[in-house]
Amino acid sequence: MIKMENNKKYSKILIIGLGLIGGSYAQGLSKKGFNLYALNRSQKAIDYAINNNYIIDGFTFDNIPNGFLSSFDYIIMGLYPKAMMDFLNLHKDELNKNVIITDVCGVKQVFINDVQNLIDGEFIGAHPMAGREVSGIENADYHIFKDANYIITPTEKNTEKGINFTRMIGEELEFRHIAILSPQKHDEMIAYLSQLTHCIAVTLMTSRNSEQFINYTGDSFRDLTRIAKINENMWCELFLENKKDLLSQMDLFIKEILKLREAIEKEDQETIKNMMKLSTERRKKFDNK
């Protein structure tokens, strides 16, 4: 891990958006000695962050002091993609010309080129593969990053300086693994590993009224539907913005579940067992990690 004494150039950082992830970033980085400031829609989140020593100071979006944005060389965007684009379009001329901006969004291709062409500084994508089934800074907990993966998504427009800053964030927050993927590969992988799994959890809960099963269910149903308690605004936006890749992964899943259905209908034990054996082999690799 890069030690704080070697990171004095990064010590002052602005976080825009103090939700669960932005708040957890603020909590974790403040404990490492960074001087953090924030902007947020609501004053309530700003007050919470100040009172808990996550940030030094902060302001709401409609009360940003003159010259405030231009005083930062490093910014972390904790907003949804559309909200991030709206903010940058409105305030692009107020940014430091040499600013380096990173984000926490779960999709990249839909906006990354637009952001890079919009600002004079540098934008480099990043995605913390972590979360909880709750929202808001009141539920912030930087410990969610310790067993999680962190993905950096540079393009040909990014510099070593930008990549190093983004990597430093991942190292200071103690992510388990830091990877570098293209925005295209990121969106394809996320469609399968994250978005498809949320689709499955949602449809399991909507297929039948589960209230009658509460007193009978076991761990398997609880485990499979843990992520079904979902932030509908965020996930609907992510699904639609990664529509092409998500539909492709859904088609793969539908093909496999229809294959299993047909095997069960025909009492094809060989196919059923082979699918189960393959499933077991592949899942063991996760356990070994």
C-alpha cells in the first residue's frame, strides 16, 4: 500500500455525492489522513459528514462558493451517471484546468468519452465492486471495500498520473484486488457478474408472492435473493445504460436455464449431472480465492 506520507500531493480531495459509496470513501480516506471536502444535494448529508469527521467542510449544489471547484486538483464523483453528466455540464468552466476526476459508476461506455471531451482536465473511470442493501451516508462503512474488487477503466486519453491517482484510491481503501480493464470489457463483465445477478434476484422475488414462504424458506433462497432489496432508481438507470451488454448476458442465461429445463422434462440425467459438475468445478475456484 502507498503510505500517506508519500501522498501529500493527493492530500486535498473533493468528493461530489455523499451517498453510500461516496460516504464510505469519505469515511475511509479521512481515517487515512486525507483532507476531504464535499458537495452534495442535501445539507443533511454534509452535516452528517462534518459531524463524523469524514470531511473538513462541504456545500450543497445550489450553494457552491465562487472559486471552490477550481481549488481542487483531484475530484471523486460519487453520483449516478446521468447526475454526474448534468453536474459536469453545468460546472465544467469552474473546474481546475488540470483537474483529475474519477468516479464510482457501475457502467462506463455510456458517458466516458463524453466526459473526457467535456472537461479540460483528465477523467479516468473506476468502479468499486462493493455495496450494501441500504443507501445513504448514514450507512457508510469503508470496511465493505476490504474484500472487494476495484476496477480502473483507462482509455488512450489517460495519463500515468491519472492512473496512479486512481490506483492510490483503491490501495488506500484497501480493496482486495485492483484490476485494469477497458471500458468496453468492463461493461461486458459487469453485465454478467453484477447486473444479470440482480436481474435474477429481482425476478425470483417477483415470480411469486414470497410472503407465504417466509416461515419455510432456507438459506438457498435467502442467499440468492439477498440483493433483491434494490435501489430501483440506480439499478434501472444502470440496466438501461448498459442495455446491449446486459441483454446479451440475459440471453446466455436464458439459453442455459432452458437447457436445464429441457433436461429435467426429458429426465436426461446425464445432462443434468454434467451441468451440476461444471457448476461445482467453477464455483470451487471462487472458494479457493
